[in-house]
Amino acid sequence: MARLAPLVGWLQRRAENFIALLLLGMFLTFLFQITFRYVLALPVSWTNWTVEFVSIAWLWGILFGYAFVVRDSDIIRLDIVYNALPVGWRRVFDVMTGLTVAAILLWTLPKCWDYVEFMYRERTPALRIRFNYVFAIYMAFAGAVILRSLMNVVGAITGKGGRYITPTHPEGHDYD
């Protein structure tokens, strides 16, 4: 496993670079629209591709980013009630939610794949990109969410990970 660490690190950096390129593309498209509309006073009606590009880049940025870039510790959680519970109950909640999320996504995966395959027939109006390429990132996203959910279940069952280490101060609410 230690031999794979450099490769995983390199792939992580390339995934971050890809997200940065998507954001740069969206920003440059924004500047392009501003320049044509307000500086050159030219109509932007011929630039329908800009809205389409930004929409696709945003979709890919969000789904690709969650699948390959965002770490579990970076995810914002609304966990006020969760943190008030004892560690044992937190672990039970993590097992229940992890299994529920993984089961729902696994159940919907075949239909989603059918839809992505079906959309090869259609193309986007302006850029003429096949829709199956546009929506294919959802499969990677769903796979990553399933994997993360199952990893959280394993972590909850084994009690490993930082989520189950509670502070020792009185506000920690560790009743176990």
C-alpha cells in the first residue's frame, strides 16, 4: 500500500488541477461575456455556447470534485444533534445513514447507467457535445458516494477514525 502512495498523491493533484482548469474556464468565459456585452457593445446572442459551457463545467466541477478531490473532513455537516449524542449512538447513526445512502444509490445505479447510455443520441445545442459525456460524471460521483458511505459504515462498526474520538472537556458529551 505504501508503494501506491506516490501514485495516489499524483492523481489527487491532477484531479485538483482539473477542477482548477474548470474554474478558470468558467472565469474566462465570464470575462468574455463582460467584454463583448459592455466593452465592445456587441450582442451576445451568438454566444449561446457560453451559458452551455459554464453549465457543463459547473456540473462536472461539483460532481468530479466531490468524487475525487473533497476529503471526508472537508464536508460540511449539520451535526448539532449528532455531536450531542454519546459516541455509541453516533456510530449507530453512521451505520444506518451509510447503509441507507449506499443502498439507495446502488438501487438507482442501473437506471442511471441506462439513462447515460441512452443520451448518446442527443447533443448539446451549442457545443454539440454528446449528452452521455455530459452526464457520465454522475456515475463516478455515485460510485464515490457509495464507497464513502460504506467506508463510514466500516469506520462506525470498528470505531476507527477521528469522528469517534471525543474531546475530554465537559462540553464533549461523552456519556459512554
